[in-house]
Amino acid sequence: MKQQTVLVTGASSGIGLELAKAFAQQGYSVVLLARNQQALEQLAQSLRSQYKVGAEVLVADLRQPDAAAQVAQELARRGLQVDVLVNNAGFGVLGAFAQSDLQEQTDMMQVNMVALTQLTRLLLPAMLARNTGGVLNVASTAALQGGPNMAVYYASKAFVLSFSEALHEELAHTGLHVSCLCPGPTRTAFFAAENMAHARLLKFGAHSASEVAQIGFTAFQRNQAIAIPGLKNRLLAFSTRFAPRFVTRKMAQALNQ
């Protein structure tokens, strides 16, 4: 069987980096996409050396409106066939929406939702034609309720979860897998950022990026629609089905301080 290739966005650090490792460990060639070329080159060399797989570096800024189209064009130029797309790139900003920077919020929507959707649409038809591969989207437990003080981030992750669930059902009759990974607080650069470092969410415990990535990889292999790492996070997900929405959003607000 031909070695399959996975494209991982946001692969330079955190969950994306660990997902790239998880796929490479199982023999996938990897295409690593992020803005930090040096970090990508180092990771690519490590994966080639440790797992004896192909590793390509693709530098792109998904904040740019034409980034997804340019990525697809570059893949075609290099003759790279993507069998699995991992939409991991994303970021969040803590603070009241009315005082937020509009461009930063727009960039967040572009990366978290628009680029994710565009990349999926551009690469999915070829996967369907081969009837193999699929899509692993990285959302968050933030997708489960509104999030005061991180309003756009929570809304963007709700989009990712809903989009992923819909695709999972649309493609259920095919050989493709579609999964959505919804981690809770994770020890990555996301929370190391200055505006997130003191978020109360971290006081409730956080998983390592490698733990989260392995759960996401396993869920994708099993074609599990939604994967939520950790018992506390799964209990939270369960509770949101029954608690009134005004309760869940007030809880989120208390944590996003």
C-alpha cells in the first residue's frame, strides 16, 4: 500500500507538532504547515531521522485571505497528494469583545474557521475520488457553550465542531474518516501567551499536548466523530446537555478571567 501523506496546519508547536509526530510514528509522510520556518525545518528533520518518513515544510500565514488557495497551489506544484488533512491551526484572545482589536478578531475568524473550511473544500474532492483518507479538525471544549471574554474564540470552535459533525455524517457512506478533537486546557503556547497565562482555566488542570494528540490520532483512526480528552472535560461536555445555557455561559465567564 502506498504511503499516505498528512498535512498538519499549525505544526510548529503544541498539539499540531505532537499530531505530526503521531502520524509519522505510524508511517505517514507529513507536510508541516505554519509560519515559523525554522521550527518546521527542525521538526521535519527530526521526523525524517526518527521515523524514516518523508517530511515537507510549507510556510504559510493562514491569516491571509488567499492562504488556503496558495497552499493548494503549492501542494500541486510539488506534486504532493494529501490523504489526510489535520486542521489544527488556531488561536484565541482573552478580553472583553467591545475593547478587543477588530483586526485581531478578524484574523482569528480567518484562521479558526475560514482557512479551515477552505482547505477542507480544496482537498476533500481528491480524497473522495480515491475513497481514502479524511479530515481531523481540532476544536475545543469551548465549542460547547458561549464564552464571555473569549466570545469570538468560543464561537469559532462551535463552528468547527458543528462543521465536523456534519461532514462526518455526509461522508459516512465513504471510506473517509472525519473526526473532531475537542481538548480542554492543554499545556501549549496557547496558554503561554501573555494574555492567556493567568486564565483561571489552567487552575482546573491541563493535559500535555502529546496526550491530547494521541487521543486525537486514535479517534481519527477509529472514525470517531468527537473526541474529548480527559474525564473532567467529558463530564463538562455531558453537563452542558442538561444545564441551562445561561448557567454554562456564566461558568465560562468565571473561568475566562
